[in-house]
Amino acid sequence: MSLRQPILVFDSGVGGLSVWQAIRLAYPELTCHYLMDNEGQPYGELDDSTLIRRACDLIMQVVAQVNPALVVVACNSASTLVLPTLRKQLDLPVVGVVPAIKPAAFQSSNKHIGILATPGTVARAYTQALIDEFAADCRISRIGNSELVGMAEDKLAGRAVNLPRLAEILAPWSQGDGPDTIVLGCTHFPLLATEIIECLPAAHCIDSGEAIARRVTNLLLPAANTAKLDVKERTLWVTKQDQRLAQQWSSFLLAGLTQIQVIKSRLT
Ligand code: DGL
């Protein structure tokens, strides 16, 4: 592995940017490419087999083109499901993102944790296993919602977030005995953290972005001593070009992406 090689960050949409920002803060000169399956989203609504086959197919196609040092699956809905299959197919490190339940259990004072994620992630056996292992002493409340994914997509396209609707979705947690710690278990949701806290001022949010950046840093550090950093084009791979993508492009430019390429799923 060498820093002359890029890394590849994958998500269904703009959510992976919350992880990408954390990685770029740690390694500003690293060549990162970003793959988003905007035609297949929301991933939180896909059945397991479709999600596994679709995500693996797209990642394998881009890996063949960019030869990355490692792949970051910056999507909870995908990571909690596809990692075993993907790791069998790829001969390079794959870093996944899973809901930050362990640190949330540690940080919560009232031992009531809210898991805000996609319908897929809140229902996954992987998520339940994390709860059983790290938060058995906590009360757990779950909200599985895909509308927030669209709100984050729209926000990065320059559209206003529908705060009354967001407040309505989060209303079950706005009572006195609500969770004091909210796990943002979808990488889209840190992009809405300000609005979420506006709706739930007594709570604090926690996500996995920095933990993933630390994991990536640890994996890349041995290479950093011997390899010269090599800045090239940073490509945004997408599965669909539409008006929303055009409106989102300035957010991607700001994040450091430099060009767009389209890739198509080979599944029928
Ligand atoms: N950003 C993704 C996640 O972390 C998925 C959003 C979606 O497409 O449902 O779960």
C-alpha cells in the first residue's frame, strides 16, 4: 500500500462527504475518489440481496479503474450488510462505518440513547449485536427514516431543510425523558446535525466520521513514511446525472472533488 495510490470513499449519495471531510482533515493531500450510487438510493429501503449485489458491483468496477490503497464504505446501511461479501472479493483493506453505539453508551448520562438511522440500519442484526454488546445497560429508542436522506441530499443541493417536518419526525424524542445522546447512524445525518439539534436542543449527537478517519490514518501511516504524497484529479463517480447532482456539484467542489464520471450498475 502506498500514498501514491488513491483511496475510494463509497456511499449511496452525499452522506459519505461527512466521512470524507474527516479523512481529508487528517490527510489533506491524499488523493480520494468518491463513488455515489445516486440512482440506487435510498439504500435504507433496498432489500438485502439487491443492496449487497449492487454495492459490490459498483465498488468492484471503480476499484478496477482507480486501483485504490483502500476502500471506505461510508454508508451504515451498506456497511452493516455488505462488508463480509466485499472483503471476500477485494484483496485490499475495506473500512466500514457502523453506528457509534459504543461511545454513545459511554457518553450518555441518562442512559437513554436514540438511534437515528435508515429503516435498513435500525432493523439490522448487526445493529442489535452492537446494542447487546455495548449498550445493554441503556434504554434504546430507534427512529428509522429515509426522508432525512432526501433532506440531506437537498441541503447539499442548496435547498432549505424542512424544519417543521424534521421536528415532526423527531417529536417522539422531544419529551422530558427523551434520549440525551443521539447516534447519527446514517452518514447523511451529520450533514443535518445543526437542524437536528435545533429540534432536540437538550440532546447531543454523535457520529462515526472521526473514528473512521482515525482507522484510515492508522492503515495509511506506515506508507506515509516512505511514499511521497501525490495530488491528482479527485473523481466523483455517479450512477446518474440529473438536476440535483448539478445543484450539488458546488458542494463536491468545495469538498475537493475535481471531476465527474458516470458508471452504470451491471445488474438488471
Ligand atoms: N448514507 C447512508 C447510510 O449511512 C444511506 C442513505 C440511504 O441511501 O438510505 O446509511
